[in-house]
Amino acid sequence: MHKSSPTRFTAHLVWVTKYRYPVLKGDIKKRCRELIIQVCDAEDVQILKGVVSKDHVHMHIEYPPKITEEMVQEYLEHHRDPSNKDSGSMVLE
């Protein structure tokens, strides 16, 4: 009997801003989107569908079985903006 294993997993992720403050607008929204794409590309995570709204981010992603959904969330939540060396803030908190 032949066992098969999945080649990719999918997940639906949602982040919400603190108190749902509408802070993801303009340049912040654009930079948030750029960083999410950059991190996903670096970690072999494919964005199937994604939306950055003013107070939340929705993503439907596909990722390899060598990493877990929790690892993907950590990659995105703890990624620091490399263009701002003085910033200690995270992209998604």
C-alpha cells in the first residue's frame, strides 16, 4: 500500500489592529503589504489571496509541510522593518 503525503498546506490568517484602530492606511498600508510579500517570498509561502484593510489583514496562504502554520504566523508577526534600523516596532502586532 502506498502512502501519500501532502505537498503543500493552506491556511486562512487574520490579523486585527489593537482596538481595531483604522491605522492601515496610505503609506502604512502600502509598506505593510510590501513587507508581508517580502517575508512570504523569503519563507516559501505563497499568498493565494490577501487584503490589507484599514483595521485588519486577511490572507489565504499556501506553505510547505516542512513549516507549520504557527511558524508562518511567527515569521510575519516578528518581522522587523529592515529599512528602519532605529525601529523596534513590529510590522504586525
